[in-house]
Amino acid sequence: MDPVSFFLIFLAIALIGAALFFGADFTSGIFRRRHSGGPALLDGFDEPVASLPPVLLPADAAPADVDRIRFALGLRGYRMDQVDQVLDELRDQLAAKDREIERLRAELRAPAQPGESGP
């Protein structure tokens, strides 16, 4: 190959790279500038925007409901925001059930105590 062919191939690769860079608009989304009064610094990636519907549990979740949960796959696995939301909701429901169990146990113990002190 002659030097002109190498130059044309290099030029084509450079033009394709430039078109991809500006076509994908990398400069506005990936790198953001910190506005904290100091000099503008590159701060990293923006937070991802949720574009899928949330995964919800029923108000009174049962083990079968947890078995039926399916999360959307993201670039690196499950969507962390969906998993966190479901786990937070499940934790709240389990805590509410534990409080209800303790309340019912206290009601069962309360009538038995006065009856024991009788004749």
C-alpha cells in the first residue's frame, strides 16, 4: 500500500470517530461540571434516569409474591433502584407484621396474669 492509502484509511477512521462522538452527544451527558463556587471540575457521571415502571409488592405480601418478583436487567445486572425499592418495601411490611405479632402476644398474656393472682 502506498502512503496515500494509509492516510485515507486514517482519515476515514478519524471522521467516523468524530461523527460517533458528536452524534452521541457525549459532552453534555457524561461529563458534568460542579457548580460549588470554586473552579469548574469534572464531576463524573449523572445519576441514571428510571425509564421502566417500578416493581411493586402487594400491600400484604406473601412468600409467593416474593417468588414472583422479576427485575429488569440493566447493563451490569439488575436495576439497583428497583431492587432497593422492593427490599425497602418488604422490610417495612415484615416490620409491621412483627409489631402486630408482638401486640397480639401482649394481648394474650394480659388476661392470663390477673387470672393467675385469683383464688
